[in-house]
Amino acid sequence: MSDLPFVAQARSFGDGVAFRTATSLHTYRQILDHSAALAVALLDGTPDLCEARVALLVTPGFEHTATQWAIWQAGGIAVPICLSATEPEWEYALTDSEATILVADPVHAARITPLARRLGLRLLDATQPAPAIPIDLPRIERDRRAMILYTSGTTNKPKGVVTTHANIQAQIESLVQAWEWSARDRIPMFLPLHHIHGIINIIGCALWTGAVVEPFARFDLPLILDRVRADAYTVFMAVPTIYVKLIEAIEASAPGDREAITSAFRRLRLMVSGSAALPASVHQQWTALTGQALLERYGMTEIGMALSNLYRGERRPGFVGTALPGVEVRLKAEHGPVITAEHEPGEIQVRGPGVFQGYWNRPEATAESFEDGWFRTGDMAVLEKGFFRIMGRLSVDIIKSGGYKLSALEIEAALLEHPLIAECAVVGLPDDTWGEAVSAAVVLKDGSLALPELRAWCKDRLSTYKIPQRLKVVSELPRNAMGKLTKPAVKTLF
Ligand code: MCA
Ligand code: AMP
């Protein structure tokens, strides 16, 4: 048996239910058994994977978690990849992380097998581990690297964020303490599992404390509302776009249904919003409808969660609260001092045991992202009456849409491959549902281009949420006297 802390935790929950779906129940013991068998298969006779990268392409649920735990117990680094990505996006993540093994379930294996074969990856089925021959699994130190998550930013291509077992444990323990998780909790999981909102905040915290997770392959609004009405949950976590969609659905429902849904939400012990700014108006609308004050928190792939409104105490609309347990947060003026006064904006910088090790194979980017040992988030904030308020990002090249962090530069690079596009600039424009809408201003070589054509062309190259929602064809892009593209001026073109 492995000595990893989450394994010890899971062992203590034994026959408690970990995953529940409409047609299945899986206990903690079953995850341990399945993951041990998969770990043996991963090791394939060797004593330790020694941080080999193992990509993971599995539907959220029992087998996904068992695979993640198997990779960790065998000594590998888990690289969860986006289920709905395009082939070029998969190829990038697999080659950049130098993955040598891919674990997939049959639903996804069919689509990725030709690519995996071309790249020479060893393929394993997440659903069918060979019967476990009892062997000693390797001893894994807590400072061993455990996970690489791809995150977009101010570079053309996403970067791999590397965290250790100790980082992951610190991120989870901070939230378990602050939000008072317990084995009595039950939570739905409908977010993608290649990002920490789903991996750490939902599955990580729930399984650390012996709670029950109900996984969904996607955000299926009617189904989830039915389960809320059936009092299936105690905790609910989502991105702002989902709360906007829930408000629309509640407002469109018949009066009897509306009362049943809103009173069911009222009975939950905790509802959290994060990954993007929750407009104060949405916060207030949700309270007016359900009586629940959403708890907004702020985090980042590189650091886990950093700031949170209070579980027992104030949840101020438009604010992200105060530093979470074990996390140090400061505001810093660019090339200036640390800000200690209220009402003075600065960059959020973070220090603590949850902060990542660095970007995979990118020592320069890693060095640039730290200042005196503090991680530079690139987000601006201000302190007002003891609570932080996010003001926006330092870079216009980062777009947040539907809770996904997108790089304008990555989308521009893809659009420039279009045979008609000579130049382009991608920006995020405010959008009531999605937070920001990906919007492209383009200069054409010749001919004409309409949005549906462009979207159809993008389908094989970019994930759905990166495909432009708005298009503006212009004769030239706005540039300053030095000839540099001015993105704020691009926004005014729409
Ligand atoms: C999809 N559509 C969009 C977008 N995405 N339109 C505009 N902007 C978008 N971003 C369109 C599709 O083209 C499609 O249109 C229709 O919406 C339905 O698409 P679908 O993919 O089915 O949408 P959905 O299932 O309703 O998804 C919405 C979603 C999803 C559930 C909000 O985007 C999501 O799961 N977001 C969460 C991502 C996340 O977990 N982020 C956390 C990262 P048509 O019907 O015309 O084809 S971690 C993080 O940020 C940090 C650390 C943190 O703090 O948590
Ligand atoms: P990611 O790289 O996907 O982890 O996204 C992290 C980014 O999401 C942060 O740098 C913020 O820009 C944004 N973010 C997360 N939570 C919030 C929030 N509550 N309010 C505003 N922005 C947020």
C-alpha cells in the first residue's frame, strides 16, 4: 500500500460512498483497489515511474480519480488533458509534457489512439486494469512532483504548471478548513477535470474528507436542477456563467417549479462562485431568488485558492474576501513598494505551501513569475474595508470566458493560419453570460469572411470556448506611433 496521505485518508473512509451516479455507487475502498491494480499495470514490472508523465483522458468519475491516484501511487506525474480538445491541442500537451504513457477510457481512446500511436505512447485502459498482483508500491516523498496542468497566459502556447503532492495537499487542506468540509457533504461535479476548480476544490476536498461526489460528464442543467430539488447536495461550486444560466432557467420556470427549486437551493449549506469575476448584480439576484449568499473566492492554477469571502461571516458582493488559511497575500505596486494602505491598487502576489514549483521546462518564465519569492499573479486588486476587490488583469492578452482562462495570442496564432487572414487582434469583450466574449478583429488579404465560416474553420483547431464569438473585418488594426498594436483601441472597433 502506498504511503501517500490521500491514500491513508481514503482507507479510513473504507466502505463510505465516494462516487454516486444515477446507475452506480463506488466506495473509497473500490477507488483504492482499482487504483492499486492500475498502478501495478502502469509500473509494468519496474519499481517506480520516477516522475514519468502520464496523460489522463478519462470521463469524470470513479475511473478518473482511480487513474489519477494510480499514477501518483506508481510515482508518475499526472497530466490531465481536456476531453473536448482538438487533436493539435492534445498533441501540444502530450509533446510539451513529454508524456510516455496515456491512460484513457474506451469512450475517449477511439479518438486519441491514432495520435497516441504516432507519438509512440504506451496506451492503457482506465476501466480494465489487470488483476492486481500484490507488489510493494514505491515510497513517494511529499515533495515529489505530482501534476502538470496546462494554463494559458501571456504566451502563445499554454504552459504546464507543475505541483507536488505537498502543494496539492496544502491547497486542499486550506479549503477544507476554511469552508468546513466534512464526511456529511455531498457535491455535484460538472466542471472539466483538467483544471483545479474541479480537481482540487471539488474532488480533492470532497475525497479528502470522506464526502460524496456526484459526477456529470458536462453541465446538464435540467438534470442538475432535478438533483438539487431532490436535496442530493449540501455544497455546490460553479463558475459565474453557470449561476447566470441557473438564474435564467429559474426565471423561465413555472411558479410551482420555481418555488421548489429556489427553496432547495436555500437548504444547501454552501454555494461557491469562482474562476472569474462574479458581477455584484448576479450575486444580489441569486440572494434575492434563493436566500443564499454566494461565497466568492479567487484563485489561480499556479497557487490554488488564495482569497475567499467568509464561511461564517461577511460575503460582500463584488469582493473576494481575505487570505485563506496558510496563504500569504500582498499587493505590490509595479517597480514600487508593497502596498499596505487601503484604496491603493497593486498586483496580487502570493506565497505559501500551495504555490507551484514552476512551469514545465520553462525556467525563464518561472523566474519571471516570481518576485522575492512571491508569485506574481498578474491580477490587480485593491483592499477596501479589509476585503480584496479584483480590478482586472495586467495583461490584455488574457481572456476569461465561461471560467476558462484563454490566451488571445494563442487564438491569434491559430487565426493567422486562415488563408484569408492577413492580420488579426483578439480581445475579450464584456458579456453578461460568459464574462468575456472572444472577439477577433481581422484584416483580410482579399475576399470576405463571415463569422459562421470562421467558426466552422476553427472547429478542428481550437476548443469550442476559444472560437471567436464576434468578428470585425477592418482595413487596418489600430497601432500607436511606434507601430505597436493597441488592444484597448481594438475593443472600441466592435
Ligand atoms: C461555449 N459556448 C460559448 C462558450 N463556451 N459561447 C461563448 N463563449 C464561451 N466561452 C457556446 C458553444 O459554442 C455552444 O454554442 C454553447 O455555448 C454550448 O456549449 P457547451 O460547451 O455545451 O456549453 P456548456 O456545457 O453550457 O458550458 C458552459 C460551462 C463551461 C459549463 C460554463 O464553459 C465550463 O464548464 N466552464 C468552466 C471551466 C472551468 O472549470 N474553469 C475553471 C478553471 P452552440 O449551441 O451555438 O453550438 S480553474 C480556474 O479558473 C481557477 C484556478 C479558479 O479560480 O477556479
Ligand atoms: P486559471 O489560470 O484558469 O487558474 O485562472 C486564474 C485566473 O482566474 C486568475 O488569475 C483571475 O484572473 C481569474 N479569477 C479567478 N477567480 C476570480 C474571481 N473570483 N474574480 C475575478 N477573477 C478571478
